[in-house]
Amino acid sequence: MQRTNIYLTTEESKALDRLAAHEGTTRSSIIRRLIDHSLEDGGNLEVDLAAIEVSFGVLATEDIDISSRDDDERNSYLQRIWHQ
């Protein structure tokens, strides 16, 4: 591996630390995974942001009960979609 230094905002750093603690891994491991994921998808940030923008608020008028979904179920779902 090659060492690389980057600058992160305080918020980015804290978010990475929380995710790393939750997953029991390191900040650098998460950064590498995010980079790999971005490169595998073609690194098209504009497409990702456009998809988020188009979908924002789509379910605002729907009555969705999320109380039945526990943390383990939610985390399991997020892990599945993350590693696709």
C-alpha cells in the first residue's frame, strides 16, 4: 500500500470515526472501501447526486411505520446494499 495524506473536515472525521467504531474497523479501511466503491461505479458523483435530488421527498406524503424495524434489521439491510 502507498501512504496518502488527506484533509477532512471535523464533521467528516467524526462521521468516519463513528462508522469505524460501529463496524469494528479502521477509518482508513472505510476510506479505501469508499474509494473502491466509487471507482467501481465509474465515480460518477453527478449521477448519484441527481438520483438523490430526484428521490428527495418522494415519500413525504406516505404514512410509513418504521417503528417495527429494529436496529439489527436496518443494519442488516444497509450491509447488504453496501456490499452489492
